[in-house]
Amino acid sequence: MKFKDYYETLGVSRDASQDDIKSAYRKLARKYHPDVSKEADAEARFKEIGEAYKVLKDAESRASYDRLGANWQNGQDFQPPGGDAGFDFRSYAGGAGGAGTAGGFEGMDFGDFFEQMFSRQASGRSQQRTMQMPGEDVHARIEIDLEDAYRGAERTISLRMPDIDEHGHHVQRERSLRVTIPKGVRAGQNLRLSGQGGPGFNGGKVGDLYLEIAFRSHARYRVDGRDVYLNLPLAPWEAALGASIGVDTPDGKVEVTIPSNSAAGRKLRLKGRGIPGKSPGDLYVVLNIVLPPAHSEADKQAYRTWQAAFDFNPRAAL
């Protein structure tokens, strides 16, 4: 008979971790469960997957299987001995002292060997229906206003979520959830809503919903981690002479002192006024000098007066 590669059945490598094996089994069992799968060979595949997992989920039985299966890494066939000869586990596996037969395995074929070794009992369709499977965790992305991160908020969101209908089929349904946005939340952070994910099968535990936070784009603010940047337009005389200007921030209005002789692009740091947290971010006010337009003759004459008043070459450093 052809050797059954249980690793291939579960789609994992031979050095896969126990967690990887468990994850692969859960994914395949959910896909091929006869009550929900539309695959023609679902029942047979479900049994193969269950048999493979039963062997590989236990470290001791997996080690025994690895020793027995070492001779078939190149895809060789296994032919059991003919007649009444016993099947010698140790000699075939390459173990030491290969004389004699392993008690209790005389006259068995390969499938019977594993059935006794791991106490596997054939499970019918009625047993499969009683199997409980946990629901899937669901991941979604939501956008919030930057101000929500400063003060916290409650928002109602609508999502397309997995569900199981009255016939046991997987469907997508629209769900509305009331979500609490905690103060200090950051972009990229995931909020976990326990028990709000995919439904379990046959009473299995409901999955969780993970909401990845993103900030809506804003014309004035830019976010980097917990730090927030805003551009502040200045008239040339405010930058040159200095000024005190009221600035709207995500946390309300603050008075910002503009030092004299400030250049365009200068950053003024307001410590601790970024997104709140155990280590709050900072707010950076980036100065942007805006020249008044010269529409009228009077405007142009004002610029000529400036030109005459200053011995200034903006390209002197080039």
C-alpha cells in the first residue's frame, strides 16, 4: 500500500511546529467539514485530515511516525510481508536488535497498525456532526478622526461579517457595532472585541474581531507615531518681528509664541501635546511664510519700498 504522508495531508513541512500543525488542521477541517463543504470528496478528505492530525498532534506519536516514515521520504511504496509473517516495527524502522516481531501487530496491515497504536476509531458522519469548531477571528480596518485619539469616543460602525445561516452554510451579513475608541489610540493599533468575530460550529467558541485603527486624512495635521505636525501660515512681518498667535490643535486652541527672525520650515515643539499616552507625543508647529499678493499698483509700490529698504540677496549662499 502507498505510504500516507500525514505532513503532506495537512500541507505542512516535516519540521512544522505543533502550533503550525494545529492551525493547518483547523483550517482544513473547517474547509472540508461535510456539513458545510461543497467539495465532492469532502467526507473522505475530512477523515484523512482527522487521521493525520491525530497522529501528528501528539509529540510522542509524531516521533514514532517520523521514525517509521523515514524510509519513505523519497516516495517509496510500503509492501507488508506476505502470508502469516509478522510485521516487525523495529526492523523495518531501522531500529537496533531487529529480531522478532512487535507484540500485538502480527498479521496487521499498515492502517490497522496505526489504529491500535493511537486508539483511532472510525468516526461516521453522525460523529462528525457533533464536532465543535471555534469561529474564525475577523480583521477589519476602521478610520477615525485624530480628535478621537485625543479624547476617546464611541462610534457605531457597520461591517460585513461571517455568519452561519439556518442550513449551516457560511454567509456574509451586515452588522452594526457600537465601538469604544480609547483615549490615546495610535494608527496601526488593533482593538480586540472579544466574541464579536465569526460564529463557532456546533456550539464552538465564537471568534474575536480585531479592528485596525487608521486616521482620516486631514488638511492641516500629519501624524507620526504619537507626534502630530501642523503647518502654521505666517505673514513676513510676523516671522521677522515675532508674534503671539492662537493656534487650533486637535486638543483645543493654544497660544504659540513665534520668535523673531523665524525662517520658513522652522519647527516649534509643544512638548506633550501630541497623542496622549503613558509617554505622550509632541505637537510640532511648522512655520510657513506666506507673501501677500501684489494685485494693485499700491501693493507693487509697497514691495518696491521693501526692495529699496533691504540690502538682501536670497541667493547669496548659492
